Amino acid sequence: MPRYRLLVEYDGGGFVGWQRQDNGPSVQAALERAIALYCGETATLFAAGRTDAGVHATGQVAHVDLARVAPVATVRNAINAHLRPLPVAVLAVAVAPPDFHARFSAIRRSYLYRIVNRAAPLALERGRAWQVQKRLDAAAMAAAARRLVGRHDFTSFRAAECQARSPVKTLDRLDVTAAGDEIRIAAEARSFLHHQVRNMVGTLKRVGEGKWTADDVAAILAARDRAQGGQTAPAEGLYLTAVGYPGSADHRQAEEVDQEAEEEIDRDDGGGDPA
């Protein structure tokens, strides 16, 4: 029975999240239904990150075991045909080794958070970015973001319902860049706490508004108290953009991560939802 690896994108606005739930449509259920219509099999998909309601993906990875053997292009096209008109698409399919697991084999997850910083309402970007009307200082946000990079106890940026065994994570990247009216915050780590990315973004927004400084962000991190941090940024601005695996072209050898603390792959907050 071949194991297929799927690269998936979706607009999370109309879903309760990746994971199948009883309270509404999920991305997982949509894909599993499309697979059943394609080959008549009741299959379970496993994803690299269980994104929350409203969170989008341009580089979600999932795997599924199917009895039917077919060219990967056929599998991709057939699933996509049965997904219409939902805002979900399988970008690519590959045959994976039997021991590949989309979630537990992952060594890196990358997220992007988009802020549109303007007074005029969003027309094309509504539901796909966080609109902040007050002018933000992206340079100050970038300086504050650097205080969060590295291995820390991220309790101050952890959702109350987070199920991770440890709040200690290694944040490899947190970059803030601006282009026109858009501020982009890119985060990268092996795994994230629930809502970690969105909570960090909410805190950086306060810095951009001039209400906090980089030193304040460092103090918030050290406090290990969620009540000290900023708001949880809206889900609609968050995207799961990439998942890295050992042996992939972009695999980095900087694996100086303490395995015991980093083994837990949370729902992404996107993972948990790091986001």
C-alpha cells in the first residue's frame, strides 16, 4: 500500500481548521471526502500542522496511505477534481517512504503573518490579512522580534489551552519586513506552542504603535506570564508556508536542538496553531 505525500494550499476562512471536527467543515474532512470519491477508500490524512480556524496554508504537507496505485499526477488531479469548488488545492503529490510521517518527521515549520497597515478598508485582502489602521514602525518591530529568537521559555506567548508538555521552544527565525502598506512577519522553528506566532505578532504590533519597546518585549518573555503579552492576532493573517524534512534540499544541519524538549510537535499555531 503506497504512502502518498501531498503538498496542499487552502484558504482557511471557511473552515473550522485543518482537523476534522463535529462543529463545521474542516480541510482534513474535505480532502478525505475527495479521496473517497476518487478511489472509494476511507482514508485518514495526517498533516504537518493542525492549523486553527481561519488560518491559511500555501505549503501544508500531509500524507495518506491508499491501496490504489496510480501515477502521482493522476492522484493529484483526481483529488482536485473532487475538491471543487472548495478553496483547497493539492499542488503536488509524491510517493513517500513507509516510515514518513507528515507531522512527526518534520524538522521545521515556517509561517508568515501579514499585516496591511492602512486606513482604507480591505477589498481584495479581506479575510487574508490583519488590517491595522494606525501607522506601525516596522523597524522597531524588527528590533523587538530579534529579542525572541533563540531557545526560551515562551509561556508569555502560549495559549491557555496549549497541550505541549514544555513551554521551551527554539525560535530559529522571526523577521519583520515592510513593503508598501504591508508588514510581513516570518517565523520559523521546529515546532511552536499553540497560538505562539499570533501572540508574538500581537505583542510586536504594540511595539509598532510605540506603546512598547524591544526591552519591554524582552521583559515580557522573561516574565513567563501570558497576561503580560499583547493580544492574539487574528487568524486570518497567518499562513503555514513551508515544512522541512530531513534530506530535503533546504535541510539545515544546525540541529543543536535539545531533542527531549523539541520532540513535541504541537498543533501549529498554527501546529498547534503556532500561530
